[in-house]
Amino acid sequence: MRKRLVAGTIVLVMAAAGCSGDPDQEDMATPGKTLPVYQGGPALVQVGTTGRGPALVDGLGRALYLFDRDGEGRSRCSGDCLEMWPPYLTDGPPKAGPGARRELLGSVGRAGGKEQVTYAGHPLYRYDKDMAPTDSAGHDVWDHGAEWYLVTAGGTRVPD
């Protein structure tokens, strides 16, 4: 009986804390809550709803961006740029979710042996100021010498 009570208490505490085994199932609708960044296993790229309409999002529903200054398959965001625009990293080949095209997915090596997800040759990033899955505050932002844009399912920037 005592073991059952302890196990039940642990389950209740984890549920109250929002702990689940699946990071994609975490409660992301809490205002002011920073979204978790899952960095284990293959990254998921899918089409989701953003404040600017349909665009690429990660497995947690956060908008993904391209940087106009990047070259084909090469990131030019480094140093303090990465604080505001964290690269979308993957462990293994990225996976295409609903609406994304598998043949446009790839990755490019970063310093330290990490792999950054690419889509149609564009390295993908998140924006540190996006707090909820539908946020797209980084679209059409001039930062670090070029514009940042949401990405369409076809791999081009979302129009302004």
C-alpha cells in the first residue's frame, strides 16, 4: 500500500509540474512561459500556423527562420548572433512532418560537431523573443547585417 501511495504521489507531482516524457506535449500556452528547446534525436520540421500564416515550425510548434546573409548551405550567424537566433540543431537526419517536404531537408555542420537543420539549403533558426507556438516576431527583422524571414513549405521566404 505504501509503495502505491508513493508512486501515486510522484505521478501527481510530475503532472502538476508539467513534466511529461514527450517534450512535444508540454504545455506551451502559458503566457510568459519560455518554450522548451528539445535537443535530442532527429529534429522535426513541419508546417504550422504562425502570426503570418502557414510557415515552417519545429516539433514544438515554434517558428523557424532563414537568414538572408547565409550562403547556400552555410551559416553566417555566429557569436552574439546565436544568442538571439539559436540554430535549429539535429541529432541524425531531420524528419519531415505534416506539410514539409522531405527532399528539401538536410543539415550543415557547425563548430563543435553540431549539425544544423537546413531546408532548401537554408540553415534554420529559432528567434529568442518568440514565446508561444504562433509567435513570429522575428519575421522581416533586420539584425546582424541582414533580414530574417519565416520559411514557406517550398523553401522560400514568407512574403512581407
